[in-house]
Amino acid sequence: MKKAWGRWVWLAVGAAIIVLIFYNLRGSPEWRNFRWDSLWRSIVGASPGYLLLAIFCVYFSFFMRAVRWEFFMRPIKSASLWVLFVGQILGFSSIFLVGRPGELVRPAYIAKKENVPMSAMIAIWLLERVLDIIAMVILFAAAIYFEPVNPDSARGVSVLHSMHSWGHVLFGLTGLLIIGLVLFRLKAASMTAGTLRLFSFLPERPLHSFAQFLNSFSEGLSVIRDWKGLAGSVVTTAFLWAINATMFWLTFKSVRHHMGHLPWLAACLTLFCAALGLMVQLPGVGGGYQVGIILSLTEIFNIKVEPATGASILVWIIQLIPTLALGLILLIHEGLSIPKLEAITEEEEKAVTLEKN
């Protein structure tokens, strides 16, 4: 009951943020003169060839995620690449359908199929999140430092200036994060104990949850046992996010007369802005993700609002429809359903709680 209530509260907050963004946007001349016929032409006139290549990138990104999980799991077990691939598809299908609560479907499904502890899979999931954040910040830094951008409005110049300032901050924080990861990997036990002593003023229950998080994170870092492990993690993550950025770039290329000139680094910057919008993502309809794309294209790259909106819709369709279509096929093949996946997730979460206690 509490989970369901918390989910609805999160959705309400996300919806309110999206409404406020659009309310503020509607005052701009571009949005007041928005032409729906131009939006429609930008969507239906998109190049099918580029869109098919973008769909291939979507599926290939799931394969790369599976390869990365197989690499992470080697110290634990030699896992089936097929199971890991199915887990990625089913997990992201669940996210599209139910939002962030679907995040744990991937580790739960893999733990169930490979008969490994759910705690170990959550540890790998945490490590994956950290590596993804680092990769996105690097893409963002590369875009703002090496892609010449010349906004044609005072607001765009201000946004770009702010992004450059935040780029320095994010790049510095990422460097500190990497150093912290290395130190935590080398001194996990002592750093965990020291951190818990530092936060000993917390009530028992939150402190216990925090200790579980630190132990899981330490367990996730343990899969990187040597320089070979570190190199493998970095290479697979770099390939994955290069593919994700390429999917954006191909989608932009498909909107030929309006956005075909945008370089690959522009797609990297737009991908980062879209990722920021995921914090207010709504199940099935997106929301913040599309807003991040539109604002990036219009304010930074001087794209008209109609083709920018069309591109954001195409990106959403290209990611949503192929993922859900293959997810449905795999659900039938595996004899599963969304309620069954949720039941598996709850079962594995209970197992983790029993294991920790």
C-alpha cells in the first residue's frame, strides 16, 4: 500500500513540474505561434532509413547492456547472455509502463533466472548507474567544450553560459567521484565503518538502510578486481553511451531539412539534457525527457520549435515502441506477464531483506 501511495505522489510531483515548465514556455513567441501542421510534416516527412538505423541502435544498446552485465557477473557466475539480454528488455519495458518502480525488474529477473543473490544483482545495478552517470557527464563536457554553439537569442546565450559553468562543476565532481570509487574499492570495509560512525546520529532504521546501501555498493565494486576488469567496464560503458548518442543523432538526421546539419556532439548534449528530464518522467508518456530534448534543440541549437518537438516525439517513439514490442514477444516466450514480473521483484526484494537481517 505504501509503495502504491508513494508511486502516485511521485507521479503527481512529476506531472506538476512538467505542467509548470510548459506554462512558462507558452509565453515565448515561438510557442504562441506554434504550427501543428509544421509539427506533423516534420514527423511524417522523417527519413525511414535513418529511423530504421536508430531503431537498430536501440536494440544494440540493450545488447551492449547485456554484455556489460555478463562482464560484471563473471566473478559471481558465468551468466547466459540471452538471459541478460531478455532481462534488459523486460526491465526497460517495465520502466516505460510503470515508471521508476520498474527499475528493479532487471536485477530481480536476472537473479531469479540465474539463481544468484538479489543483493549481488542490486550491487551490479548500483555500479551500472554510477558508470552511466560518469559517461553522461563526459559526453556533456565533450559537447560543450568541443562543439561550437552560437545561440541566436539572449536566453540561449544565458543558458549556454550556465551550462559551461555547470560543466566545470560537473567535470570536477566526476573526477572526485572517480577518485572516491577507487578509494572505496581499496578501503571498502574501513570507509564503510567510518561513514556509518559519521552518521551514527541517524535513527536505527534509516542507519540500517544506509548500511545496506553501502554494503551493496561495496559488493558491486568488488566485480572490478583488477585493471582488466576496470578497462572492460570503461570500454563497454563507452560503447553503450556512444550508441545512445548515435540513436539521437540518427533521429535528428531523419528530420532532414530542419536538423540534418546537427553534428554528433549536438546529439550528446541533447542526450544529457534529456537524461536530466528523466527525473520527472511519467510512465508511458515521458514528459520531462521530451522537454529536455525540446529545450536543448530550441535554446542552444536554434532549431524551430515544431521540428524540435517532432524530433522529441520521434525519439520517444523509437525507444518506446520497439522496446515494448520486443518486450511483449519475450513475455509470451517466457510465459510471463507484468504482474508476474512485479511478483518476482517483490519476492526477490523480500529475499534481500531476509538475507540482510
